[in-house]
Amino acid sequence: MSSIREFHVTFDCADPEHVARFWCEVLGYVVPPPPKGFATWEEYDRSRPAEERGAWFACVDPSGVGPRLYFQRVPEGKVVKNRVHLDVRVATGLVGEERLAALEAECTRLLALGAVRERLLYDGHDACIGMRDIEGNEFCLD
């Protein structure tokens, strides 16, 4: 029996590069180098057939630890709740007011990037903030 050692997370979206760059800012990810023979991603994209330009974009964890994030253009917009979402872990090990303050600080940073705050869940000890990315995909600050 073999075990899976590597995977990437795929997002369906309308504007793959825009959403990918948002998540780069959220997670500290980077855009990988363009394919060999191309100086930039823009140059690579221009080399593709018109109907394939801008069809996908990806970003990676610069440390190589986290999964690759892949963004693909789809024709339909988001209409229902995600079946899977990311939990962005910014307050690991913190509790109470200290945890809440760390979550609120990160929430403020992400709001400036275009994220939307949905709701705060806080019981005086544990907390998380439900949010949406720039195309409405749900995620949590945890």
C-alpha cells in the first residue's frame, strides 16, 4: 500500500491569477517561476491559444511544506457553500482574549486585501472567524 505524500488544493474561480495572488498574501505563498523558456508568466500566457489564456494560475509555499494551491477558471459563479474550506491557523496555542486579539488583527489585515468577514465564534476560551475570499469562497481564521 502506498501513501500519498503530496497534493494540491484546487479552487474553481472566475479570475485565477487574481484569486491566487490574494491567497499568496494571506498565506505568505509565492508564485513559482514560469516554465522554462519564458521570462514571465505573462509571456507564457501569451504563447497559449486565446481560449486558454488566464485559464489557471498556481502558488506555492516557499518552504515547500504546505500544499500547492491551484486556481482554475470555470464558467459558472459560486452559488452554494463550499464543501471544503481552508482553516488559516494564526492563533495556534492561544486562548481567550489573547487568541481573539490575534484573530482580529489577522482579520483586519485580510479585510484590507478584499476578504469579507462573516462571523465570529467565541466562547470566552476558543475562537474562530468565518470569512470569505475575494470571490466568496469560505475560509476560517483559526
